[in-house]
Amino acid sequence: MNICFVSDYYHPYRNVGGICTYVRYASRQLMLNRNRVHIVTPINGASRIYNDRGITVHEVGINSFLRYIPPLTFFSATRSRLSLSLGLSQYLKGMVAEHDIDVVEAPEWMAGTLFYSLAKSAPLVVRLHTPLFMMRGFRGKRNFLDDALASRLELLNVEYASAV
């Protein structure tokens, strides 16, 4: 099976957070069970593809996609989710076809596959991690309009998925 994980961050050696650590360990186990595994992750800078001990990592430079989103500093959470989703979705469309991906898996956090979910070429499984509205609540912070819009993008990503 050809599997693609989407992660907001990926580091091949360090445990640096829930999503990254989950993706790294799940990818390794799936690869050991004879699956082909790809990880797609955004970076600031130039895109590159490398092999991490049998796993193909696609670092996607998303800065170029920011020009399509108006520079509204007071909507930073919403803007970051829109630009991330736009950048990753455009990349995923070609990558899924090129590598004959059978399934794409992504967290709802950051709504990174929202645009991909609207015209997906392979089934999208969205894993519930921790959405923005819960993170703000854990920290005792109120949700403002920007947070509410960003949270809605994460929810839409879940609603348009093939499976949760």
C-alpha cells in the first residue's frame, strides 16, 4: 500500500511534539510492514525530497503561496491555515498521482488538507489530534473572531474527509 502522512512538522530523530512523533513512529511501523510511506510537511524555504531510512519525506516550501492570501496581520491564525492548506493541497494533488498514493492521512490541526479534501484524488483520513479551540481552552484563553474562523477551517477539514 502507498500511504501519505501530512504533518505540520517532521524531524527524523527528535520527539518534538505529538503530531510529529506519531507520524514518525506510525510511518516506521508501516514501512517495516512493507508499505511505501511518504510524509509531506511544510517548511519555510525551498522544497526538497529526501529519504529517511526508507521513508520518503517531502518538505514543501509554502512561502510562495502566501502571496495568494491577503496580508491581514490581525487574522494570523486563519491566514496561516489558508496558506498552509493551499500550498500543501497543490503539492498533494501532483504527488498523489505521481506516487500512486492509496490513502492520505492528516491531523485536523492547522487544516492542512482542507483544500485537498474538496477535490481529493485519494481517500483522506483525518485524525483527530487537538483542534485550536481546545488548545485555547486548555490555556485559559478566549476564542476571538480569528480563532473562531481558524477553528471552523479545521472543522471543515474533518467534515470533508473520507473518514475520521
